[in-house]
Amino acid sequence: MTLSAAEAGQARQKKDIRDRWLLSAPALLLIFFAGVGPLLIVVVYSFLAPGNYGDVKWEFSTEGWFNVLFSRDIFDDTISLADAHFTIFWRSIKLALATTILCLIFGFPTAYFIATRPANNRSLWLFLITIPFWTNMLIRTFAIQEVIRSEGIINSALIKLGIIAAPIQMMFTDFAILLGMTYVFLPLMVLPLYASLEKLDFRLVEAAYDLYASRFNVLMRVIVPIVKPGLIAGSILVFIPALSSYVVPRVLGGGKNLMIGNLIELQFGQGRNWPLGAALSVTLVIIVLFAMLYYVRNAEKSGGGHG
């Protein structure tokens, strides 16, 4: 009798698992064809030969992956490192990290300010934070261009005040790209931080002050460990799109300060080297994957330590 009951329980459990898989099958298929499928196509294209006028030749080739790291001289076929690619990759990672840090510096106080407002006022502040999302990113980027260009708001104001005699060249620099990406991605840092800070029990902060902790110690030993999930989520949400950003470097960088996204577009467009563009795209995915694994592992270690 006991064995029959156990078998019946196992049968119900298997049926429940099977039903769950059947219910989730449409979503899994959609994810595969909409997400994994295109990525597999890009991976396949990266191992093909480039066509004469774009597209690919259906011949197996590792030339695309070779060209990611190396370059071949057109005259004597000597091989050297692809310094231009390494420079672009380093610029992209550097600017993405700097954007993440700046968004954290400006986003944490903003999220803390909103979380400490009266409950009936927080919705208004969150509404103001989300307003930029109502506008296309290209329009927002052009708005930054109007602020920092030679005849823009900043230079015109400084000249009228007599602080400078000639406009400061801010456009088409890494500074312009960094400023634009910080402005564009700042809300992506504020919202996850606010979600974590809203749940913070501020009695813990008061208790820390009662134990004569300084403001810095309260911040680093009480607030930051508790809101670290939001901090990590915000960092991921900012770093990944900043690393692969295309519009901001294209408009504010002027084509001189390329990032990975611009380099990939160049290969599929003017370069007409689709396998190289596909290989660069997969390389970008790998970099993002390692960055996410790094963040997740740090989050798990931090959670285990506080647990």
C-alpha cells in the first residue's frame, strides 16, 4: 500500500513537471527563435568567407576570427596585431566602466533622495526620472550635442561671462561620448537603486548612529551591503548597453572615436566584411557574458558573507 502511494506521488510529480514544460514551451520557443536563433546565425556567419560585395560565401573559413586579433598587410602578407581593434575594444570597455561609475556617483544620491521623501511624493520624483524614456535616444543625444558644441549653451555662456575667449572643443571627444552615455543611461541606475533603498529599514541607520558610527561607516557598512543587489543590477543595466552603444558615439564621437558597436556596423556597411562583423559581434557577446558572470559571482560571495 505504501509502495503504491509512493508510485502515485512520483507519477503526479512527473505529470506536474511535464505540464509545466508544456505550458512554458511557447515562451521557450519564442525566446529561442527571437533570441538564440539570430545569435546562432551570427555565429555561423563568423565562420564563413566574405563575399565580394557584402554577404558571405558558404565556404568554411576562420578568416573573420583571425582578423579580430590580427591584420594582414595587403602588400607582403605580413601578420601583425590588429592594434586598431584593440584600441577600440579598450576605449569601449573604458568608457563603459567610466559611464557605470558616473551613473553610480550621480544615481545613488538621487535614489536615496527619492527613497527618503514622503511616500505620497515619491511617485512624482520617479515620474520625473522616467520622463527621458519618453523621448527617442537619438533626440536626447542631439540635445547633448546642442549643449556642448562650439556654439552651444556651455561655450556661449562661458564666452559671455568672459571666462574663455574661444570655444572649448568638447564635441568629437571621449568626454562628449562619456557625457552623452551618462545622461542617457542614468535612469537605468537610479530605478534599481531606488527599488533597493525603498525597502531599507532606516531604523538600522538610526541604530548605527546610536552606536557612534560616522556617516561614512553607516554608508559603507549598513546601507551599501543592504542595497548591493540594486547596485549590481543597476551596474549591469548601465554597463551592457554602454559597452555596445552605437548612437551616442556616432553622433557625439563624429566617427573619429569609434566604439565596438560602430566598428561592427562599419564591417556590415562600408567594410562589406560580414564574417568579421559577425566575429566582432560574438566577441562583444563573450565580453558581456564574462562581465555578467563577474558581477553575479561577486553578488553571490557578498550575499554569502552577509548571510
